Amino acid sequence: MSSADVRQAWMRFRDEVSARAMENKQSQEAVLALAARYRSLSGEERIVVDDMLAEQLGSEDETVRFDALALIADFEIRSTVPALRRLADWLESQAWPGAPYEWAKVNRVIRALTQTRDQE
């Protein structure tokens, strides 16, 4: 499967599970389904999806960022640290009510990923 195919399949799956979770008013359903799908990916597919997750951190859609952040934290995707730092910087300048909470969560993930790296 090409990188473009992996990206397209992941986005289609993400959109489907997100819509289903919203319909059921169970937002965590999406994260659980995405995590299960991520576990089933090959190493090469994970590299493509990891890059996508880093890109999704820059999304204007809070739900897209939430899902990406959850997977990054759960699977300790260290390659996303630069994108996490950009997101933290952006969130620091935002005035909407949820921004400080998302900023704190992003910084916890950065700390966890960088501490793990430092301990290795």
C-alpha cells in the first residue's frame, strides 16, 4: 500500500468512527477505535500515520487535535514532539475558554515523551 493509500484509508476510517461516536454521543469511542486500528498497522504504515497525526495537531478542528493527541500520548509517538511544541506555542496565544486546558495537556504529553527519551 502506498503512503497516499495509507493516508486516505486512515482519514476515511477516522471520519467514519468520529461521525459514529458523535452520533452515539460517545466521543471516547473514536479514540478507542483509532487506537485499535493503529495497533494493527505495519511499521511502514505507522510512519505514515505518525506523520499524519503530527499534521493533525495543526488542525483548526479541536476534535481532530484531541484524537491525534490521544494517540500520540498512548503510543508515545516521539516524532511528533516538534509539532506538539508548535501547538503549545499556538495555544498559549489563544483566548478561547478551552485553550489553557488543551495547552496544559499538550505540555504534559511533551514532558512525558521527552522524559521517556531522556531516560533511555
